[in-house]
Amino acid sequence: MSIRLEHLNYIYSPGTAYEKQALKDICLEIPNGEFVGIIGHTGSGKSTLIQHLNGLIKATSGALYYNEENIYAEGYDMRSLRSQVGLVFQYPEHQLFEVDVMTDVCFGPKNQGLLPEECRKRALEALRLTGLKEKYYNSSPFELSGGQKRRVAIAGVLAMRPKVLVLDEPTAGLDPKGRDDILDQIAYLHRQTDMTVILVSHSMEDIARYADRIIVMNKGTVMYNDKPKKVFAHYRELEKVGLAAPQVTYIMHDLQEKGFPVKTDVTTAAEAADEIMKVLENRG
């Protein structure tokens, strides 16, 4: 087991007029090598949740285990945890601060105490994995496009060779092609390295396409925790909390209501196309 949360609670500004319980009795397990999607409307607790995973935020109560060790135990090596559980923020500018791309990506391995040669080797490997072109390696990260900045931020985490990659809205603000490029690259990394990937996104289509399992957050609690098809079967309940299912789910329900005997547990465009073709072929 990679990550396990047991009855985890988190309260902002306890004992003040601004006190708010952001997470309530969270119990979750995320096995090694899984691709997990986390969805929820603004303020549902999803960003607060993922910041607990590498110790950026400490729970008010409860426990969080990484490889069966409680990270809140006295003497736990939090620095080691953050090398193994890498977090990429929604805004990559928060993780970029060096004069050029190569120096920036070398920062994490350098902090791990590695020699300059090994730092550069890891940085090169990470940059190639993220698909950033070599011509940008000596450029200032702040002069890059939004998609390129995200690649650098992801490379900076990958260079530390984490076991878990946590991404908070990595495609926010990107055009469709940029979004697909980033997510396809993340999926490629998942397949090539077998690392655990935890993706926070507002896009139901993206989550349905890439995730093995979806965690739905609502008002600081886990509303659903299941495979995409089972989660999106509750699309009416999701609508009530400001979410939805992928568009193809609605299309398939509409087709069924019009008399087409299609399956409605479809969550991706490719699945929808296959299902519609089967029905048309049977009718022919």
C-alpha cells in the first residue's frame, strides 16, 4: 500500500472566527501504480487533501500512512517523503525560480545531496520524459508558454524520481491541444515508470479518459470513490453538487431515450463511437 488516510480531519484557523473544517473523516487508500482522479467543485477540499499527501499540511486529527509509516509519528523524515511524493501546483510559476530551465530542474536533485553530474543526468532524463524541446533548456522558465512552464515544473519533480506524482489542475488555462499534450505525456510517464499518479481536474472528460479510479470530494468529505463508469452512473447526484458527467454520457442517455439500444455507462468518445457503430451494424 502506497498511501492510506485514516479518519483524517483538517480545520482551518481553529479557535478563531474564521474556523472552517475543510476535511472531515477522510478514509482512503491509494495503491502503488494506480492512476487516480480527484474531482470536486471549488471549495470541496480536493486541493487541501492533496497537500496533506506530502506533508505540506498537517492534519488536525487522524493519520496518514506512506508505505505503512505514519508521517505524523515523531521523528518521521518529512524531507524523504517529499522526495518520494512530488506535488505539481496548479500555477507552475510557484515552482519556477532559477535563471534557466536546466538549473531549475536540477534544484530538487541538488537538495537531495546528489553530485552536479547526477543532477544534470536526472534533469536531462526528466526533461526528455516531459517532452520539452532541448532548445529551451538554457532559456529562462519565465519566458516560456504556459504549457512549457508546466512541463518544466513536472520535470523538476520527476528529476527527484518520486514514487508518487500529484498534479493539481496541470492543464488549467491551456488550449485543447496543450491540454491533450500534457495529459498524454503524464499518461506516458505513468505507463513507463509505473509511478502512482494523482490528478486533480475540473474536466470530467480528462478524468474519464485517464483515471483508473475517481475520488469525488464534496464539502470536505468523500462522496464517491470508485471506477469512472460507476462514479459517472451517478451523474444526477453529481449535478446536484455542481459537477457533471462527461458529455458522451449524456449523449448516450439521450440516444437510449430515443429508442437506440446503446449502453449508457460510456465515458469516453472512443467508447461512444464503438457503441454506436455496434448498434448501427446490428440494425443494418
